[in-house]
Amino acid sequence: MTDKKKIVVLTHGGAGSDPAYADGTAIAGQMGMMGLQTGETTIDAACAAVATLEDDSRFNAGIGSHRRSDGSVQMDASCMDSSGRFGAVAALEGFRNPIKVASIVSQSEYRVLAGKGAAEFATNQDCKKLSLDEIKNTGKDFSTTDTVGCVIRNGDKFAAALSTGGINEAIPGRVGDVPLIGSGLFAGPQGAVAATGDGEAIAMKITAFRTYQLIEQGMDPKVIVPEVISWFKKPTSFGLIVVSKIGFAGGANDPMAWTASELEL
Ligand code: ASP
């Protein structure tokens, strides 16, 4: 008899998102779960979950992205898996699912593409466009940092994916933690981490990689999550989701919509 494979999918709607929107994170988690059950790779399933959240206008990503100070919309997204695959886009304008562009970047010779070059790359890859008029956040505007993310355990494989419209009213060109490896997200052979909140603070603490080091030390995610949240003092908004071989956990120092589902195959 072969061992059963454990599958865990966690999704978040960002630190500061209304917990009432957990229906949206649950549906996104189901998309990730379905992907895995139909043979998608772990990173593709994480990206599918995040694309579902990008299409939910209540969250600050994709179609629900917040505006910059000049009224423009610039989005960041990234994905990573435990085999070392990583790709990201920064300050991308005019595309519906930045996470899909990040995923294509992760399969290219590049790791991060930004701005005009990222948009040209996405156009060449036939990625779906999104006009400025179509972008509107329909959430209750609980917070400016209600962005989206997913982490997955698929047996002994792990992946993480993130997408954001960035901090509301930030100046054009501002890039947060999301496309910086080891800041907003990290995945390795022992687990995966996806953070959310104040991108500058998250980046300066190399948060996702340092969280991953706690996983490597054998710490339970249920202990890791409050520990890492304690690195951030209010009013700095911060949240994270974590999965490892030991278990999973999520939390934030603000309200946060997030969900988890588990399955054994
Ligand atoms: N971390 C994102 C950023 O600073 C925002 C968020 O997670 O809500 O761009």
C-alpha cells in the first residue's frame, strides 16, 4: 500500500480585508484544490487560486486593484515553488491576471520584469488585457492592504503565490514586498510562506525567508504565525499564511479573510 499524499491549500485576502469575504478566499482555495486533483503542478494550482482572487473585485489585486496617487493602477505579482522556480512582475499596467504573467516569467530566462518591459512581455505572451475603466475595488475599503495570496502543500512539494495592486495612493513606480524573493513570499522543500501588509516593513525584515528558516528549525506553523506577527508593531499592518510538513496556520494583526482546506489523496 502506498502512503496517502497530504494536500493543504491556504488562501488569504490580505491583512485588513473583511473576514466576511472568506467566501472568496474559500472559492479560490477550491480552484487550487481542483487544479491539484486534476494533475496541475503545485505552482500552477497556487497561481490558479490567486487568479481567482484577482478576478474578485472585493480584493486589492487584478480587477479590484487600488489606484496610485495619479489615478493609474500598477500591479505586482510573484510565484515560487520548492524546486526553486520563481518569477515576478512589478508595476505592471493593463493586464487582468498579473499572476499569470509572473508564472510565465518564472519559466523564462528572467526572474523579475517591471513596468513597460513587463507589459510588452505580457502582450507578446497573449495575456488578457484589462483597461483602467474596468478596474474598481468593490470591497468595503476596510484597508489599503487587502491584497491576495496562496500557499500549497502537495505531498512533499510546496508553492506560494501573491498578487497586489499595492498600497492605496502610493506614488507610481512604488514596488512593495510582493515581487521581492524572500520578502513577500518564499517556498522551499520544507514549506511555503505568503505575507501581506505594509510592503516596505515586510521587505526590510526579509520576512518570508526568515519565516521559512523557522519552518526549517522544525517550529510548528501555529507557533510561527504569532511569533512573526510580533515582529510588526501596530499601526504597521501585517499578516501571513504558512504551511509546512508539520501543519499550517494563518493570522494577522488586523482582520483578514483567509481559509484553509485539507485533503488526503
Ligand atoms: N504587501 C503589499 C504591498 O505592500 C500590500 C498588501 O499585502 O496588502 O504592496
